[in-house]
Amino acid sequence: MAKKQHYDTPMLDDLENGPWPSFISGFKRLRDEHPDERINNMANSLLGQLEHSYETRKGYWKGGTVSVFGYGSGIIPRFSEVGDEFPESREFHTLRVQPPAGNYYTTDMLRQLGDSWEKHGSGLVTFHGQTGNIMFIGTTTDGTQHFFDEVNEYGWDLGGAGPCVRTGMSCVGAARCEQSSLDEMKLHRVMLNNFTDDVHRPALPYKFKFKVSGCGNDCMNAIERSDFAIIGTWRDDMKVDQEEVKKYVAKKGREYITEYVINMCPTQALALNDDDTLNVDNRNCVRCMHCLNVMNKALSPGDDKGATILMGGKRTLKIGDLMGTVIMPFIKLDTEEDYERLVELAEETIDFWAENGLEHERCGEMIERIGLVNFLEGIGVDVDPNMVNEPRQSSYVRMDGWDDEAIKWFESKAEGKQAAAG
Amino acid sequence: MAQEHRSPIESGCPDGFQYMHPVMRKNYGDWAYHEDPRPGVLKHVARGGDAIYTVRAGTQRILDVFTLRKLCEIGDTHGDGYIRFTLRSNIEYMVDSEAKVEPLIKALEAEGFVIGGTKNSVTMISHTQGWLHCDIPGTDASGVVKAMMDELIDEFKGWNMPNRVHMTTSCCQINCGGQGDIAINVQHTKPPKINHDLVSNVCERPSVVARCPVAAIRPALVNGKPSLEVDEKKCICCGACFPPCPPMQINDAEHTKLAVWVGGNHSNARGKPTFQKLVAAGIPNNPPRWPEATAVVKQILKAYKEDAKDWERINDWIERIGWPRFFELTGLPFTKYHIDNWRGARRSLNSSTHIRF
């Protein structure tokens, strides 16, 4: 294969200027400096097509059907509509590879992945795409199989694409964060790897995402971006190191602590005492994390840790943006049985949605269509006042089952008390 | 010719512990607090006294293997060989001693990487694929981000903002970029142009009809061929029909515009998580540097920086000062398009005498 003449790329060349690292310079390194002519030509062709897009303000990639043997998912097929003009990147598929929970890598492993990718692909990679996958961008149909076969042998598997369980995401969590109330890595792997078959073989109404954040700061954007959000929290009192509180007050001043900590508490659960210690109304603390963020050395999560589960978050298409809704205010996650309970909840949810969701309907959209109560009955979860901001405002509802429901409520309260006592 | 196929090993999500820095492994779940020694550097201290230092850097996100190897080499020479990536694609190097931090920073900066993106900075814009790889994009992603980060680099490197600023871009109205304090998203302004010759061959027509959020698409016979037609009075130009039916071309060199949204916040800190709200639209989709979009973003950042209190995210700030003042301070026009008419829109109307004068 001979080296091809370079396409002119005046618009892209402009993106080599300026102080931020330039992706275009990287493409050009592949075009000009890589020892493999296949990669030189592919990068040249890609630059040519991208310049064409910049000129015409249009995209020129079409989807299609490409998958590796045994899977129906994990590849984003891309065929060029202008392949005659830019033939060396005519097929430019992406492999979505699942990262380790928490996105940890050694340099050795990154090198090994890079070596495999340059053998079979374009040499372009992103850590990570918006769903959370490692994106190996640009290879032929044959290349997808060869690259997958190679990296699959040393521990890497494809993620989801299409109507299936998607690659999960978890925050840095317990590995490096004092705010963590979960074992995020374990949760991520227990949940995702229970659904490996649903990741690789798309057979659901639409995508289904799990995300794990270790606290209410929700660094993984789980509530808004996942169908099943697992957020760390605690039930007992937050921990206060009063000596450290005094140090903050001494350093920042009472006025600052009052204005930026006490007054910013959303439930007015904080007060600064005359001796510069902090008074916390733990019954009204909603674990929002603000004061812990500001005074992270003085304030910490409590010991009775667990998770809040929210379901149904998604972006705009089709009915508009939806946040997740609280489905389980608190679940302990200490024992293997606790984890099994959570897996069962996810299985019930996915089964019910697979049965009742319309084509291309996210779980949250289904909940919107059928109502939260029907969904809860479908997955076998009792109602809880933590699921709503406020009770209904409209009287237009049939309520002839009231007495039974009230009895159910008191019975479940009594059971809860018994369980707590026993 | 029959080919021998290798069966996949369905290993799923790999265990991260094998790639984790030993100090993090040892202190898993046992961290006491963290400090911010300087922008781009975190120091986490475990209850037992161990400390881990993290150096965070911005990159071009789409890495060529040369850049990937360079990042690895820096990690081996100046770090401990352990790396992770943040949600916004910043790279993080973890090292076990303070002495390694400055040489690591110097090495990264010498190669053009940018140290920062922590605490109250404008961190890396999280973005999508755009013209580089997506099948439905109205704009590019990497190019928009490169052009904007060139201008916002000092905000990435510093701690100049009242609180952290998360920005996102999206190349279509599906909005894969997600919610952001500031989001720069494609907004189409004209209905799709339909190639009726192709529709019946390429599109599963009932699915396309079902995909429309406002029921503006119906089956029709055009030039004797089964096709689809759009009620252009109902059409909201969202482009939802384009992915399942590429002959319904929504992207247009002139009429595909950019819009800017603010106040999306995923965190539960202080208020509950919030969605972003429209503030500016009609911004030209202007490669290679999109200067008009960057100008709007800088206007918003300037007003936020000058007027917000410490710890207020953009949504917190606007909630305190009110939307009329936001438009006043940013100099952006308020138009009829800012008034929502989608389902549930009534909750966005002011039904009170709460008005700031």
C-alpha cells in the first residue's frame, strides 16, 4: 500500500493553534509519523472526511450491522457516505469496551491495549465515551473481530450498544474518597456482571443503564443519566469532629461559616454554637453533602451506611428529560444477601419493563405512562412517602380501596418495628 | 468457505483492584479527608495516616497511540504507573509522595497537557462524537471543545469560579452530553427534508411515526411510492425521526443552530438535582472555532463569576437572584421561546407576586 497524497485541511489546521492540546495534531501524527502505512492512510482519509464535514456542516457516517461472533452488541458500525472520496476510512467502526469499575488502569495495561489497537485499528482511542466505555475509534469489520479476540484473551469484554443493558459507571468512591458510603466497585460489578447476557445480546425495549455514586454529590450523574441509580447514604448521625469545626471557624471566621455553611443547609439543620462548635439536627438532615463538602475534615458520613435507589432517569428523547425517582429510600449493602436483594430488584425491574415497555421506551418513560403505583406493583415494592415531593393535589382519582391500603400501611409499619426490635 | 470462530469469553466488567494504586487498595473505604494543595492537585489522607496525591490534567480526549504512550511514559518516569480517568475525561495520576507532584506537573506541562480541573474551576467540557464519528450529528464535538477550551484554559487552571462549572456539548437534540451548568447543544430550526425515493427502502415507517414526540409524521404516498410526510405546522424540528430514517435529513448547513442552556446540576448538595434551562439560541454553527458560541459562554461565566456567592453553582445563583436579573447581568435577550409549553410547563410559570424590582 503506497502512501496517499495528503488532503488539504485548512479548517482543521486552525484547530492546531491555541494552548489546549489538539486532537487534530494527534491525527496528523498518525498520518505522518506512524510506521504502518495502513494507519497513515486511514488517518489521512479521516482528516479528509472531517474537513469535508467542516466545510459543508454535515456528517457523513451511516450505521449498519456489525458485531463480533457470538454477540449482537458492543460495536458502533460506521460506513462512510463519501467513501469513494475518502476510501481508506470507508469503514470506521468503534468498539465499546467495558472499563474496570472506577476507571483504574496501570500504564502497562494502557500500553498493551494501545499495542493491540494499533495492530488492528486506527490508533485513536477515548477514555471514555458518554455511556462510560473505552471507545476504540475506527477499524474495519474484520478489524473489530481481530481486536476483540486479542483483548478479550487478556481480560477485556465489550460493552452494550442498542436496546440492551449498557456499560455501567461508578465513581472513584471508596478507593480515594472520604465521602463514600458504598463499595462502588463491588456494586458496579455485581450488578453489571449479573446482566452480561443482556449487555451482549440486545433484546430489551431500549437501553438500560446502571450508575453508582458513593454519595449525594452524585459525581456519576446517576439520578439524571441512569435507569437504575445507586447512591450512597447513611441513616445514623453524621460524624462531627468539633475540634476541627473550631479550626474551620478560626480560619474562615464566623461570618463565613454562617453564610456559606449554616445558611446554605437546605433544611436548616445546622447551627453554630457560641463556643464555635456545630449543632446538627440529624433528624432533618437530608444528606445533601453541602456541609461535608465545605468542611470535609470536620464532618463525615455516619456508620450505618447503605444506598438510596432511584429509577427512571434519562435524557430528552422522546417525552422530555426525566430525573430518576426514589424507589427504595434505603437499602443496607453489607452482606451477600443484601446484594442479592438489590440484584433481584434490578431483575424484577428489567423483566417488568421488558414485558410492558413499548419499543424505544425507556424505563422512566414507561413509569410516566403507566404511573408510579402501577410500576411499583409490577416490581413488588410498597409505596413510601419518600418517593414523592408531596402528595397528590388533584381529587380526580378513584379511592374505594382506601381502607385496605391504610391497613396495609399500619401493618407494614408494625412489621418494620418488629424487624427492628427482633 | 466456513471460517473458524473463536467463542467470546463473557467476562463483563473487569475488576479495578488489579489496576489500582497500592495505597488506594490498602486504604479502600478508609479515607478520612482531602485537601487541595493547588489547582489540579488533590491530597487524600487515610484514617491510618497514609496519603495519596492526585495530579489531574486535561488532554485532547481523543488520544492517538503516540499521545497515549506519552501519557504512560510520564506516568512511569514521574508517577507510580497508576492512572485513572474522570467522568469528564481528565487524566489522573496517583502518587504516594508529595515530592513526586511537582516533577510530574512539570513533565505534563512540558508536553502541553494542562493541569487543573479541580474544585471551583471550569473543568473539561464533557462531549460527544460529532462529525468525527456520529451518524446523526448537527455539529462537531471535539472541535467545539478544543476551540472553547483554548479560550477557557485559565479557568481550567485556576480556582476563579464561585463553585465548580461543568460544561457539556451535544451534537443533536438527543443530548448525549447530558446536563451541565452550561450546555452548548444543537438546536434545529427547520423541519426535515425528506428524500421520498429512499424512505420506503430504508425506513421502517411505523417506527418512525411512533418516534415523533408531537405526532407530526404520517404515512403518505408520494410520487406513487410509500413514504412519510411531516405536518410542518406541528413539527418541532427536534430531529428524532432522523436516526431511524436517514432520508429525513434534519441537519442543515444554515438552519442547524446552537443553543445554550444553563443550570443543570446533578449534585444533591444544597438543592435537589436540576435540569438545565434555555438561555440563548440562534447561535450560528460556525466551524472551525464557533466564536459566537464561545462569546455567549464567556458572557455567562463573567456574570456568574462576578455575582455569585462562594459555593453557589449556576443554578443556585440564579435561584437567588431570579431569572430577570440573570438576563440583565448577562445581556442576553429574553424571548417568547424561553417560555415553556411542553407537558408540565405550568410549574415553570410564576403564580405569585414574588418579583424583584
